[in-house]
Amino acid sequence: MLLGLLAAVLALAFLWLAAGVHLSGLPHSLMQGAVLLALGFVLWGLWRGRPVGLFGMAGGAALVLAVWWSFLPASNDRIWAPEYAKTLTASIDGDMVTLGNVRNFRWQTIEAAEEAWETRAFDASTVTSVDVFTSIWGNPNIAHIMVSFGFEDGRHIAFSAETRRRKGQVYSTLGGFVREFELTLLAADERDLIWLRTDLRGERVSIFPLTLSPEARRELFLAFARFAEELDRQPQWYNTLLDNCTTVPLRIVRTLSPGIPLDWRILASGRLPAYLHDLGVLRPDLGLAEVEAKAVLPVFGAWPSDEVAYSQAIRAAWAP
């Protein structure tokens, strides 16, 4: 019984490592072969009834492969899909933040856009609003999360943590567990991130204004900028469970307020508004049902030519 359990654990470990090696897209054919050979040793030893020594060999091989896999370096230098072609940069001088490679695509179809990458400067002391966007495309418990900051001059900048896919790659949940994708933090014009989802992808997008003090808004914006600096300097892997569009913003927030409680709704990201409401930072003057009803964005139609007017329009339901 114990040996059978050990065999199953080792077999799963090898299959996991084989998937990681294969999906990484890197030239590791020898490692793939070693994984499969070690798995074959386990199964052969179990079949021959002499598993102990072979289990030890296979376990040692699994440990070596696991260490190798855990140290695979993430990179910002690959042939990326066009929407991830450039790495967000941030230069911080007191309250002045200059963001480089801000994405401002004019989407024509789901896959084609007039591409533009820009440099934008912001004064963190003039942040007037922080909004959380959720975008649901299927399962209501799963949403893509974006955070947007508004400024006194009417401009907004939205941040989105995403899988940085290479050219030709397609997202997969399994790939997100086995280091198939790097993590990227996009900073983008709201028309780019939001209009794409409401009007072209047909996703259910909602906007939730957070109730934060001016100092909290300022510190949160600076924290996002610092994380952009960090990712530019030290690339990281995306992880479907631990380093995704919800946990990355939460980790940024927790650098400012370590006492914020963890909650299952962080993983069930479609339920994140309920978690924020319970924390008292999402319109505590209104009930959750009313907040969620007001938050849903409509389909807007033609591409909005004016950046500031579009940001005002998607917040019309929350206007005083």
C-alpha cells in the first residue's frame, strides 16, 4: 500500500515536471527525456516487484529536476505577442511618476489593433479616484481584475496584471501552473483595456469606485509604479493560483497595509466586490446588491475618440 502510494506520488511529480518542461517552450529535450525515463523506472520497478532501490533513484532524479525547474529564470527578452511587445517602465521622483510603454491600442477586432505605446507622466499627489474593474466572460466566480487611477486633470491610467504570452501562444490554466508564461503589468489607456472587453469581446465588465483617503490613493498609485519598476528589473513568472490578476494587486496593497485579511473571494475573483464591500472600501453607504447593479457597464458602440470623455462616460452611474 505504501509503495503504491509512493509510486503514485512520484508518477504525478514526474508528469508535472514533464508538463512544465514541455509547456515552457524552451529547448529542454534532454530534460524531457530524463523525466520520462525516470517515470519509466518507477513503473518498471513496481511491475517487477523490486521498487525500493529504483524508487530511491527516481526520487533523487525528481529532486534534481524539481530544483532545476524551480530556478528556471523568467525573462523580459522573448518574441512577444504584439499586445505584450513592450515592458512597462516607471521612473519615480518624489510624487512625479513617468510611465514608459503605456499601451494605447485602438482595437479594430479582437486580435487586430492600431498599435501605440506612449510615455505618460503623473503627479501622485493629484490622484482623485481609484476604481476596480471586473471582467467576467464565463464562470461568474472568475473575473479579470484591473485597477484604475483618476487624476485632477481628468486623465485615468489603468493597470492590469496578465500572462505575458509569446507570439503564437494561447493561454491555458495548466500552463499558468507550470511556468509557461511570464507575468506582466500593463499600464494602459482605459479605452484600450475596457472598450476591448465590453464592445469586442462581449464580456460583462463592472466598475467599482473605492472609498479611500487621499493619502491611501497616493500611496497605492506609487506602489503600483514601484511594482512596475521591480518587474522591469527582475522578471517574474505568472502563476494561475498565486501570481495572477487578483493576487498581484492584493500583494501590492498588502505592502501598504499588511493587516488586510486573506479571503477565499480573492481566489474566486468574480466575488471580489463582496470582499471589498465587507472591508468597507467599496461604497459602504450602499448595499452590495445596489453597488453591483450600478457597476455594470453597457456596450458603448463606436470607438471613443476622446480619452477623458470616455472615462467620464463609464462612470456616469456613479456621478453625484
